[in-house]
Amino acid sequence: SQTIHQWPATLVQPVGSPLSLECTVEGTSNPNLYWYRQAAGRGLQLLFYSVGIGQISSEVPQNLSASRPQDRQFILSSKKLLLSDSGFYLCAWSAGGASGNTIYFGEGSWLTVV
Amino acid sequence: GENVEQHPSTLSVQEGDSAVIKCTYSDSASNYFPWYKQELGKGPQLIIDIRSNVGEKKDQRIAVTLNKTAKHFSLHITETQPEDSAVYFCAANEGGADGLTFGKGTHLIIQP
């Protein structure tokens, strides 16, 4: 069966510091990968998605970036965090190829920028 | 792009009663409509989904209905239980690899 892991689960970072959140998927190959952000009490906002190694699409302009160095690895980064980057970050995957496939989420990473 | 509206934002029902959450979408090309349940501090979990070639789907106490003409779909939970308390999100996919467009969520509270 497929599993998705993301870490760290909780992170407290000062303004201006860098960020790296990692996500890996097991039990599937060539998945579509996603990073979503969820601000407190609000819905899910798509930040980035990837249909293959090195292929990143950005949905929202911001000071975050994403990379996919391996087929089942997705990384969310920032060189300098802002207070507004605080939130709950969710990695997700779906089967590649056909559209309309089910999206499965990881357990999330809480980021607090202080 | 797609726009999904979800109502109500908060829903409080007595244990044992039914709960209904409604969503509308804007893009007639959307063909996949999942519902997720999110408990505090956890990632959303898929509870049921429906595709545009089906009008209704049921799984035990949970059902989803889809009206493509009116572009709306609904989640129905019968015989609600305390463990049903959570935030529920509807979503729509317009056929691309760029993931889902989500509603803003409904906080369902089951009163004992």
C-alpha cells in the first residue's frame, strides 16, 4: 500500500531564517505531488504541484519554492521566512497520468514563524 | 479557474440527527468531487467521492449527491455520532494535474 511521510511535524523558526520541509511517498511510482498551505481556521491553498522529477508548477507567487529531486521526494523551501508564512503545510500525492485521481494527504507540518 | 463555495461554515446538530453540507462549483468541466474530513492537527482524510457520471453514492452513514446541471453537490451524514465532529471540506477537480480546488470547510459539531 501507499504511504506518505512529511517532516518535521512541528517547526518554530525566526523571521528571516530558512525553511526546508520534506515529503516522501512510498508504494507508488511517478506520482503527482502537491504542497498545500492551510492558515488557521481557513481552507486549503495549493502552493506547488509536480508531475515529474524537476517539473514544478507554482500556483501562488510568494517567497517559497519547491523542488523534486527524486521521483517520490518533494521539498518545500524558503531562503527567508516571513511572519505570514506561518501555517499548516500539507504534502499530498495522487496517481500520475489520468486526471481526476484521488489526492491523499500527509499528516502535515505546523510552522510558526516568530 | 474553478471556484468552490461551501455552506454552512459551522453546523451544530444533536447526536443521532442528520447533517447536510452543501457545495457549489463554477467550472462545468469539473468531473471529480471528493469530500475530506479533517480532525484537529491532522491531514485531511478522504471519506467519499463521486464522479460526474454518477448522481449519488453511499457508504454506510455517509452519502454524496451530485447535480451537474445546477453545479452543486452535497454531503449527507445520518445518525451522527460524536466522532463525526471535525472539519469537512468539499473539493472539485476540473480535469488537470493541478490538484483540487477546495471549499473553505464546515466545522461540524455533534452535540451529545
